[in-house]
Amino acid sequence: MRVDTSGKISLDHIYTQPDPRAYFTTLRDLDYHIPQLARPHFAELIDEYRRARNVAVPTVLDIGCSYGINAALLKYGITMGELYERYSGADAHRRTRDALLARDRELSRRGPRTAPARFIGLDASGSALSYALDAGFLDGAVHADLENDDPTGPQRDLLAETDLVVSTGCLGYVTERTIARVVDACGGRRPWMAHFILRMFPFAPIAETLAAAGYETVRREGLFRQRRFATPQERENVLLRLADAGVDPQGLETEGWYYAELHVSRPRP
């Protein structure tokens, strides 16, 4: 398997398909479930923002949203297990893309089962965004690579609606450059943020960028399993990277799993 510059196997192909079947079929075998672990933390933060800012329906920007997984979990109360069965079960592979979308629209038409929120997805994959929009999981989308480009005028207008920013694993590939462009597009709004980032990636550059923009960041207690290592070589690559970063992997990554930390950033008063 091809590896990327971080030492992880490259899964780029599963994010660019016209529907989520390759995504869920591949990640199911790796026990990928961090969106499920993130859901209660995001829901708590959304509810806290709603009360603190008196905003009935906050707008959440999901960076690296792919097929709108976090939106589906938070808006409709569905679980990762149900999504795995929905897109990687035997029935899913007998359906066309249109049939998958029709079933997903039934889910989205039922309306929120949890506290309401609008979701805007930011991703470099137009195929994933298109599916999430057509399914009704996302309420808006920004198809952009903010690592390398400034948002266009219409993209800035959409980003400016953001109340909260979340991510579940893209930071590390996505850096402080994207975060800075999001903050800049939001102007004086300064949205709250919650990011899950793998321990192999430093969060300090992002925290420093946010601090310069008037934010205070707190790392929440606990560690969160992202997925299993796909190969022994991937495991060795990650352990070497952790050693270089001075992070102790004993009893965690040495047991065969990626682990992430949760960082919550709010504007200073």
C-alpha cells in the first residue's frame, strides 16, 4: 500500500468516489469510529453555544467533512454502526447511487432527532460534498483547498455564517493556514472550535494561530481511538513519528491503534 508523507497509508481514493460505499467498506475493516466518539462532545458544545449566544439553530462548519458523516450523526441520531451497514452491507452494493440517495433523503426529511443545527461542509473532494448535499446531510458546502488558496467571495460569505468549527481527523494534513483563513472569513464572529487531532501531529501551530486571533485553547481530558493500523509498516511509521515528537506510545499506539486528542478553542472575553 502507498503511504503518504506522514507515514499513514494513503486512503485518498475513498474520499473521491461518487458515493460513500468505498469509504465505509474500507474504514469498517479498520474499526474507524472517531466520529461516533466525537458526537457527544460536539453535541455538548453546540448546546452550550446555543445557550450562551441565544442562537436557536447554530451553523457548524465541518472541516474535512467528506460525505457529511458528522452532520448525519449529529442531526439525525444515526450511529456509525448503522452507517456502516447502510453503505457497506450486502444490500448497499446492489443499489445504484440514485437509490442510495433516495434512501438518505428519507432520513434527512424526517428532520433533526437531536437539537437542530445547520452544517456547512468544507472539503477538497467535490464528489463527497456533492453526495452529502444531495442526501440532505449538509446544508451548504465549500469546495476548496484553503491550505493553498484563499476562499472566493461566495465561499467567504458562506464561511462567515459559521458559529462553530469542528473536525475529526483532518488536522495534521490541514494546518494553521486553513484555520487562519476560516477565522479571517468569519470576521468579528470568531466561532467556537473543537478539533480532534492525532497525537502524531502537533497542535501547537494551530493553537498559536488561534491565540493570535484572540482564542484560548484547552485540551480536554482523555484520548480517543481513531482506527486500527492497516499494516505493520504503518504502525512502525507512526511509532517512529511519535518518538520524534517526544510522545510516549506505550499502551496506546503500541497496541495497534491511532489515538487522537480533543482541543476546544473559544474566543477570550
